[in-house]
Amino acid sequence: MIMALPLDQNNLSHDEYSEMATSVTDYKNTCVNFIHEISQDYLAWVDYYKLPLIEDTKRRTSIASIVKKTSLWINNAANTIKGVDIVMNDGIQKMAEATAGYPFQLGVFVNKKASYTIAHQGIIHVNLKSSGRSTRKTKLGFYQKNNQFRIETTGTAFFENDINMNEFHFMDIDLKLNALQCISYDVISFTIIVSEFEKNQEIDRRGITTIIKIS
């Protein structure tokens, strides 16, 4: 489930708002307010799904946690307007993923931490774990037709090419995120897509988003 960046009530995209921002502090406040407001739309989707109580609670709790953590990262991790945009977009992406839920096991870890983490400049090791339901297998998918990963960064970062594209009953692989050209306080947000297969047919797919602050 990949959702586009919403427009605000005046039909202005947040890229346009960032161009009009008079200061980083003011823009941080605007984006924190927007994260709180847009979370209500994702909660409305959870209402629409009419899920069993345990799953409903899980998704609502996850969205609330994303709002809180994204707001903290906007205020404490980002120090430029571009950085604020990246952290905000990361939160929106995470809310979309939480709203869709995870029908199979999926996790991404950097320095043994998930979702929000800190790393040093250099080659960052990203551990991806997943397993399909029952006899199904999982493999890396593509965020877009010509882009395997979604990456937004204030610096320069990219995944190196030695990527394992096999199918696994239990996937436990390491990807190398090249952040050699990043500097302290750069932020990197990336989304990895994993597809679930049965008899060579894709049954389901989900994205999982991580944000890193370079220390």
C-alpha cells in the first residue's frame, strides 16, 4: 500500500509550502501540525476496514506512535527545510504502511533498531528479515518500476548493487546503504518493498520505511 503525499485544504503541496517557509522553526511547526492532522485520515481508513479488535488496536497504536516519533524527529533531528520535509514524508509513508498492516512477518534493522535510528557516515548495514505465511516465500520487490527503493536524503545515499533477489522461506539478508558522502545531521529515509509468493505468483506485497540520522 503506497499512498501519495496528500494536499492541504488550499490544494498546495508541501513542496510549495516549503518554498514559502520563512524559517526552519516555523516550517517545523507547520509540519508537526500537518502530521497530527493527516493522521486522522489514516485513522478513518482503519475505521473503514472494520478490523477485529486486536488488529484494529494494533494499527491505531502504531499510527499514534508514528505521530509522536515523527514530531520529535522533525523538532530534534532535522536542521534544514529539506530535512524537515524528509522526516515529514517518512512519517506519512510509515502511517500508510501501518494503516495497511502487515499480513506476513517483515522487519528492517539498522544497528539492531527499527524504524528510527542513528548511524555513522560510511557503509550502513541494513538487515532485512521476512517470512511468508504457511508455505509461501518472500523476496525483495520494487517500489516503482525502475526504482527498487524509495530514498530521500539531505545528502547522497544509495544502495549498492550486490542485492540478493532470491525467494526465501525465511529471508535474513544484509543490504549495504552507501552514505560515504553524508555528513553529521544528514537524514536518510528509505522504503524497502517485500513481496510474498506462492507457486511463483505474487500474493501480497508490503513496504517498510526506516529513517536514519547521521551522527
